[in-house]
Amino acid sequence: MKKRTLFSIATVLFCGSIQAQEVPVPNAEEFLPGPPSFNSVQYIKDYLEYEWGKTERDTELGTQAKKDFFAQTANYLDEFSKVVGIELSAGNTPNIYTLFDYCMTYGEKAQAKAQASYFSLRPYVKFNQTTLVPTYESQYKDISSYPSSHAMMGWLFALMLTEVCPDKQNEVLARGYTYGTSSVVSGYHWDSDSYAGCLLASALVSRLHSHTGFNTMISSAIAEYEKKSGVTNKKRSSVDDAYFTIDELPDAYKYLPEPPSISSSVFTTDFSAHIDGIIARSTDDGALAKQDVDDSADYYCKIFSEVLGRNFSKSTTPQLYKLLYTIYPSAGDATKTCKAYYKRLRPFVQLNETTATGGTPANDPLRDNGSYPSGHACAGWLYALVMSEIAPDYQEALLARAFKYGNGRVITGYHWQSDVDMGRLVGSAAYARLHTNNDFMEQLEKAKKEYEGGASIRAVKTDEDSTDIYNLEGVRLNGMPTRAGVYIQGNKKVVY
């Protein structure tokens, strides 16, 4: 406790600006679905995973789950040291330790706020059974199971390390995901608790990134890692119109679990969710899901305009549009290796059905494209995290809309529920990776200033019949524009 207190003081001195202004943690109640009721399809999956977890307690997974139960900063650092390849500790990597300790503090706050909103009996309490770590059963029996703190912290630290040491991104993401599995094996949490914990972690990362002091901490941790490891990670884009190539992004195949096979008991929950989705097609959610098939940058601007009550578009917010447009390839590429490896059949193909938009196994262009994980769910969650960093006061509304956007893929029949669930995790991994790219960070800053009004389009009055072209600062060009962008001509905004 004394060591943690000293490092907490160091964090205040190192990052005084962020400490002086308390960072409000995300309100999970406004964007997470909450624990499933005991008569729901999701609970059936929770029960099946709980029973599976008990069978793993005498295996290597059980041994790891015991270690993962003890959630102190030093324990997390020790476990991640094994995959990063250098000693992460207070003595050897003080900047990384300070970053972890700081994230732990805010993770605990986010967890406490979520547990105050929801109460769910832990598995061992509901069934009056013993856990893998019985010593602490009485301590936790009256504390809500939802969401899982272990899963949240594991995924939170994995996202942080994806930024600090992107050369080890797949390894740290795989290890981070394992913390959620461990909480199920131990009997302290349901599977839905673990998944919710991961989503809450991604929301917290976005919220922290909206504060300059936190970004300074990340930069110091990166410099420390590169000095200790001898690795210098690339910090600029290597291709035009995208921030990363597919090989540079986290490989979802290497850190996600495999999709449930059609013969498994867990698949029954996917099938049941699919049936519920078909029923929902005649509702307002069904109508929205059909619109949400669109995944273009223009459509995302439309969605965010509705959520924030602002007009986002290529002409009115060119910096934001450029940011979203350049992110787009990464949103799709982040799922491609996993899709190609598993080649999971989409529901409408597997069941020979028609989608909500009229697609069939014979004519739909996505019929041969792998279902797992969902690219739409990935992109929706990724974009919402980015927008939350730009407009943190609207974070919960943005994430709630993104959550619904992903679930629309189940309603339309293009994806199984497990595709959508894992797609959001891929989106959060891609979000973390984007922060290692200076081109992204610079464009993000331009989008922030534009949103805040610091780089808004100026009113330029010209003759309606004039062929002269002006830039957005009101300066007349000598001839045609030499760079693509938004200009003023004939008293109208035009795009060249």
C-alpha cells in the first residue's frame, strides 16, 4: 500500500493537469445492456460457460485463473512482462508502472460506478457452489458480478500496451482477453460480465485520451519501452489514404477466441438471437438496422450529426470527414485475417434465408465473405471511440448508438451475435493502435479544433457568377486548387 501511495503521488506530479481536473469516468448504465435476466437467451450462454469453466479448474487455465484473481498493479505488470519480453515493474519501468497505476485508479472508479447501477448475483452465489479461490467468497458475495473488474483491467492494460509496445500488440491483446476467461473459470463472474468489462475498458481509454496529461503519460511510457527494449516502432503511415496496412494492424485471429461451431451448445444462443432478430425486423429497430447497412464515412457523419445535434459532412467539417475517411480502411482490415481464417458462414447463407435488405445466398455480395468477426460492429465501435475522444460529453450517447449499430447486423441476418460481440473488441484494439500513428494524432487534433470551433469554416461572400476560387480562410487562389479539399466558388462550398 505504501508503494502504491508513493507512485500515486508521482502520478500527480508527473501529470498535474489531469489530476487537477478530475476525469469523469464513463457511465456504463447509459451504453451497456446490463446483466441478462435469468430467463433470457444470453443467460443460457452464461450458464453454459460457467459449467465449462468448472471443468477447466484442474487444467493450465485453472492455474492461470488463480494467478489472475489477484488484481494489483504489480501482478498485472508481472504477467504482461512475460509477453512483452522485458521486466515491467516500478523499479525497471517507472513510467509504465505509473501509467498502469493511474489506469488502475480510474478503472476502479469506473467499475464501482457500474456496479452501483447494476446488481447481478455471482455464479457461485446463485448456485451456492464453491469457487476456484474460496478464501474470498464471503468478501465478494454481496458485490455485483456485473461487469467483471478482472476482465476490465486486463483489457484496459492490453489496450494501453498496444499503444506503448505495438510490436507486441497481438500478444498483449491475447493476454488481456484471457483475464476475462479466468474470471469465468474461477466462478466469480459470468461470461456476460467479462464481455461488459472489456467494453467498459475501451470506453475508459477513450475518456482518458480526451485529456492532454494522459497522452503525455503515454508518450513517456512509449519512450521508456523503446529505450528498454531497443525497439523503435514506426510512427507514420506507410500508405496513402490509410493509417495502416493490414499487416500493421492487430491480427484478430491471434487474440480472439474461435467462433462457436454449429454443433456446440453455445451456438444455440447465436441461433436464438438470430430468431429474435428476424422478429425485430418489423419494429423501429428493424427499420434502423436496414439503414445501418450503410458503413460509409458519409453515413457515419449522418449518425454522429443526429447524436450530437451538429452538422457533420465532407463540406461542413472537412477535417473530421478526412479523419473518418482515413480510418475507414483500418476498420475493415482489422477483421480480415480472422474472417479469412475461419470462413464462418453468415446466418443467411448457413440457413439459406433472405436478409432484411433482400440479400440471398445466390445474389448477395457478402455471401462468400466470412462472418466472424463483424466488420460493421468493429467500425461502429471504433468510430464511436474516436468521436468520444473528440466530444467526451457525448460519449455514452455515441457508444449506445454504436452498440445498436452493431446489433443491427443480427437483425438484418448478416451476422451471428458472437460475430458482433467480438467485432466491438476488434474495434477497440484498432482504436488503441491508431494512437501509435502520428498522422492519425495530428488529424485527430485538427478534427478536435474544428469541432470546438477553432478551425471552423469562415463565411466567404463572393459573386454568384464568379469563377474565382477561394480557400476556407477567404484567400483567392491563383488558378485551380493544387490540393483536394473544400473551397468557395460562386458563393458556394465546392469540393475539388
